[in-house]
Amino acid sequence: MPNAHNKLTLEQAAGIWGKTDVRSLLAESAIAIGAGTPTDAGVSWTLDTTVETPITMGGGVPDPGTLPAADLQKALSNAVLDTPEETLRYGGVLGFEGLREELAKRWSAIDGVTLNLDNFITSNGSAGGISNICDAFIEPGDVVIIEAPSFSGSIRTIRGHMAEIVPVSIDEEGVLVDEAAVIIKQLQDAGKRVKLFYTIADFHNPTGVTMSTRRREALIDLCARNQILIMEDAAYADIYFGEAPPPSLYGLANGQGILKVGTFSKPIATGLRIGWIQGREDFIDALGRVKYDMGNSPVLLRALGEYLEKKLLDKHLETMRPLYKDKCEALCESLEKYCSQYVRFVKPDGGFFLWVECIGPKAREVMEQAALLGLIFPVGANFFLEQEKDDTSHIRLAFSTASVDELRRVGPLMREAFVRALGES
Ligand SMILES: Cc1ncc(COP(=O)(O)O)c(C=O)c1O
């Protein structure tokens, strides 16, 4: 055996590490975090099926046929060839100014507020933005309020920062602000610091619900009174089927007390891995101080700046919106036609998700039977804190990647899955 004075052989050093269980070294937060779902890890959702080409309704990813590859290639090539000395070196933690200026122009118009580049910091997707906000504002033991259900990836990020996570229910108008007020009072009476309120106000993941204007105003009021920062996740704000969603919380509050997180993942492509945070200048400055990744790729940021400047994003969205509307309608009609006695749902006005309540069998049984029939989707329990304890009756159907023809086939397949789950066949 080696002792303190003997130099280890390389074999002995390797032997010591060979016997080491990674868990003995892990941070407490890394142990607590658990494995998460496939989409939390950024990969496709799969389940056991014998069907060769299953219909996949797993993750909130844009339709592969919409990816604007040629326009992006041109913008990327311009970024590298026109300004190599700028794009092929570090660009700073806040991100390429040209893109932040374009974001400021676009969101000033949409949110009805005056923004400049200093109101923006870029991130590795909105997931990176949410992590950046938690890095800056969350200390272990701080309370973060979330909607129940909520996006599982963000729940993991918040949990990874050792916050106490407290859920508040939502209904068809969004989060129940009155219930939140009672919970906040109880937490404060127990001496806890409620720091952040995480909401997905537009075309919520997983429920598809959009928060009404009066709830938005009530939430702003509640959080301002209690000095709770609102983290507004606007990942799906651009994906509306008819009318645009109500004014953002950021717009309503003129940016006070709100950090709004955005992304190019849903409107353009998840593979870009570029998002941003919109906030008051001093908050953005604070976020920059804890962004330890040396900034996002100047190549990508410059290319996206050009994409926005040429109004290609708005043009792209004009073709995406009717496509997702058609997909959502095809799915809803198919379920209404074939499964009306088995399901209950509210049609969303935008986004990528249909939240379906299963009448009769447990959602997990429906999911398993559907997978065998070639229909892949997650159970709603994945989007709750205590998973199966909180919910056994919902499934989440992402309609963004499947074709309209495939979505028309969902009803009959789902009906068969329900029949089998109920043991009726
Ligand atoms: C509500 C919501 N927020 C954030 C994300 C993270 O997306 P990205 O990091 O690709 O922007 C997702 C992805 O599904 C989401 O649904």
C-alpha cells in the first residue's frame, strides 16, 4: 500500500480512483437533483414500442420541416466571413451588441416599453437564462414559487440551487393569485424568504393555459408588495394561433420587479441554444457578474442579429403560426371524434402542448398502452413536484413535430390505448 511519503505508481493512482464512488464527492445539490426526464436533458423522448415509426409527441421542439436552414447558413457564413476578427474571438458575457439592439427593438414594440441593449443579456437557451437568474438571486433555503404543474427542466434548475420550491395551482386563467397570497403569508409567518415567482404566462408548458390580464396584474401587485421577483418565462410567447397573448408581465409592470426570459429555441430551432434575459439595467448587470461561461458564441449571436435585422424571424413566424394552429386543430378534432368519453381538455390558443385529462384509467397505463401502439408521450406527473402523488390523470401531448396526418391518426390509436388500459378488449 502507498503511504504519505511514497510516490504512487500510475497504476496505484488509477486504482484509488477506480474504487471511488462519484457520490462520495458530489455536491449536495447534485445528489438531490435526480435523473430528470429525457427532454430535461435535451434529448428526444422515447418509450418501448415495437412500432417501427411511432408518432412522437414527446418534447416541445419546432417542426423539423420549418427549420430555416438556408437563411441561418447564410447568416452564419456572413458572420464568420465578414467580420472574422470580431466573431471568432470572445465577445463578452452580455452578448453581441447588435443582437441585443435587435432584441431591444423587437421587444420594445411588442411589450410597449422602452428598452435598449443594456436591458438584455444572452444565455444558453432560456434554460441557461433561468440558471443565470438562480445563480444571481437564489441562496439555499430561499423559497421559489412555481405553478403546479410547471416545466420539469426549470423545476430541476431551481431545485439544483437548493431552493425550497412551493407550488401554486393554476386554472384556465392561469396561476391562482389568491391561493399564492395565502401561501406567501404562511411562508413569511414561518420566517422564510420568498425570493422568486416562476411563471410561464403564455401558452404554458405543460397545460397550454395563458394567464389573463387581470391575473397578471394581480400577480404583479402581490409580488411587488412582498418584494418577490417574477421570473417570466416567455418561451412560447411568439407561437400564437390567432390573437397575440395579453401584454407581458414585463410590459404591464414597465419592467419593475420582472426578469423575462426568452429563447430562439421555440420560434426557430432548439439547436441554436441561444436565449436571453430582459430586465432592468442594474439587474442585467448583476446577472453578468455571475455568468461564468465567458459568454455565448459571437458567431451565433451575430448571425441571429442579422436574422432579426432582416425581419426573417417575423417572416418565419408568419408561416409557423398557421402550421401549429392546423396541427393543434387536427389533434383536438381527432381526440374529440374518437375519444370523447375518455378525455377532457381545453384547446390552447398557442404553444406546442395539449394537456389531456384521462377519464377512467390512470395516465401511466394509457401512456404505456399508447407506446405499444406507436404513440409516444409523457405522463403529466412528470411536471409536478411530487410526481405521481400530485397527479395520476393527465398526459401531455406535444403536437409540434408530428405531421397533420399523424395527428389525425392519434384519436383512433388513443381510443385503442384507453380500451386496452381499461381491459375492455
Ligand atoms: C417553458 C420552457 N422554458 C424553458 C425551456 C428551455 O428551452 P431552451 O433552453 O431551449 O430555450 C423550455 C423547453 O422545453 C420550456 O418549455
